[in-house]
Amino acid sequence: MKIVEIREQTIPISSSIRNAYIDFSKMTLSLVAVITDVIRDGKPVVGYGFNSNGRYGQGKLMRERFIPRVLEAEPDSLLDISGNNLDPHKIWAAMFTNEKPGGHGERSVAIGTIDMAVWDAVAKIEGKPLFQLLADRYGNGTPDRYGNGTPDREIFVYAAGGYYYPGQDFGKLKDEMRSYIDRGYTVVKKKIGGGSLDDDLRRIDAVLSVLQDGQKLAVDANGRFDLDTAIQYAKALSQYDLFWYEEAGDPLDFELQATLRNYYDKPMATGENLFSMQDARNLIRYGGMRADRDYLQFDCALSYGLVEYLRTLDMLHQHGWSRSRCIPHGGHQMSLNIAAGLGLGGNESYPDLFQPFGGFPDGVKVHNGYVTLPELPGIGFEGKSDLYVHMQALSS
């Protein structure tokens, strides 16, 4: 058993939208296929992966460093103890060979993307949905990490949108948010920090005017604010019952985040731009995050993959955090499987944006803020027809 080839393709996901920090007019992602010599139904098992939105494709790093290291390794050295499947942890170690610690920048995206494809292949070889494989191996929230085999297939999801774009007015913003509510979401998210505070407050009021009892709004500054601005917004936002106030300042400014808790006693969220267990640990140590109300948004596809995410979950347990406080960024099916198999609190969702890479398998609907994962092998990409056509083209 071995990996015979790893392919990467850089694909544009450009859009006219912008948040408080960047526009997406030239955004790309990497699509990866890990091709094995294992045959199922007369065809080789292929695992697929891609990186989350907001970070560019990393094909050059993959082709120059990480893919060659996997293919040059002795095949038996990448197998699990049974010898009947690949071992994602050993493959991860092969990719990280000759890499210095620290500097968790774009290489974490490159490794995380390949890692996603590896886990997809591993679950397919085992003949299980990834969420079931994870529940069997690691449990859904059990501190001893021995699998109890019981995934939670009903996963909370929220609708991420509310970006700034040319020609948007309050009417269009309200129409967008209504469309999410009409599709079954109970929590919606909009961007802040791309204009003035007064304008953002008017946008918030516009969204809240279309929400009913039991429906909530989250806001996201995408790291735009300095401390004074973050505090100014915190005071203004305190008048609302928001789901959370997200990423007010630079993701590595832990002092800003810790100070902000003195001015905002309602839920906050951050972590999508922290790309290693070590950076996540520094947030928990020094960022003033509150385990009883705040949310952590680490995204495995950007932060060295599920192998690293398991280390992060162990760290959180050691610091008294429940896995249920983790709601990953990215809106992809990999995090949905992790949420179901490991007992996370939910997942981000992009109903209309970054398609076909966001969203759910065909036929999966949101009901009262939750989706139910279907019984599909691996991550389940084959169940999303508009996405799978790109994957088939890469692996054929």
C-alpha cells in the first residue's frame, strides 16, 4: 500500500467582495489529490483536499518541499500499525522533515491542505465517513481520547456573509440576511470595520430588523482595529445581544484581546488566523479568552491540518476548555466532519460565497440552525456534484 502521486492545482475563487482588511478580487486556492494504489470498486482510492478561503493557494511550497518528502519516504514508513492503511501522523511528520519550529506562515496552509486529502483517503480506505472514523479513534469530547464510536451527526452551522461590495445598500443587506434565515439558519454574520462606526451600527440595525426571536447576529472585524478602536466598538456593540464580536484586532495581539474583555462582557471569538498549536496556546495563555462564553475558530485547513488540530484539542483540554467552544472558520466539509466526530460546537458556513468549495453535500438542508451529515465515505466530497467535478478532473 502506498501513495503513488500527489497532484495540486491552483484555482481562482475571485470575488468582488471585501472585508475590513482585504478584497477577494485575486484570491486563489490549492486543490489537491492524493492518489493511492488501493483499489475500491475497480478504481484507485483518491483523497482530496483544499485550503480555506482567505489564504492563497500554496502550490509552489507543496511542489518544492512537501509533496516530494512524502513521495520519497519509504512507503512502509507511512503505514499505520496494522499495515492496512496510511497513517496521517507519519505522513505529517514526513512533510515536516527538515522544517524549523516557529514561523507558522504559509507552510501551515500547504501542509494542512495535503493533510485534508490524506484523511479523506484514510477514511475511504477504511470504508467509513471521516466523522465516524474520528469518533472511533478519538471520541467526541472524551478526555482520555479513546474513541467511543458515537459521532454527533447533527451540527450547528451559521451563515457567514454581510461583506462589503459595490452597490450594496441596506435593502440588499437585509435581503441577503433574510435569504439565510429562509434557508434554515438561526445565526448570521456580517462584517464590520470596513467603514465608519456609525455606518456599521446602521448596518447592524438593518440586519437586526429582519431577525426574529431565537435568531442572532455575529459581527466580524477581521483584525482591523487598534486597541482604542476595538474598545470604541466594544462599547457601542454592548447595546446589542450579539452572538459574538469576532477578531477585533491583529490575531497575534494577545494583549489587545485580553484588554478587550474589560470592555465587552459578552461572547467574543477569534483564532482563525492562528496556524499552530503553539499560537493557539499563546492565545489561551495570554489572550484573556473566557472558557465559559468565548469561541475559538482555529481552522485545520489553514493550520497544519487535523494532525495539528488534535494537538490543539489536547492543549485546550489541559487548560480547561471544552471542545464545544470550538466553531472553526472556513465553511468546509472537513471541519463539519471534525465537529461531528470530535464533539465541536459547530462550523462556519458560506451559503453563497466561495463556491463550489463551501457548503454541504447535495440534498443536505439547514433545519433550525443544524445540518445532518450523510453517510458518505471519507469527507464526503463526492456528494457535492459541483465540487466533485473539479476533483475528478484533477485526479483523472
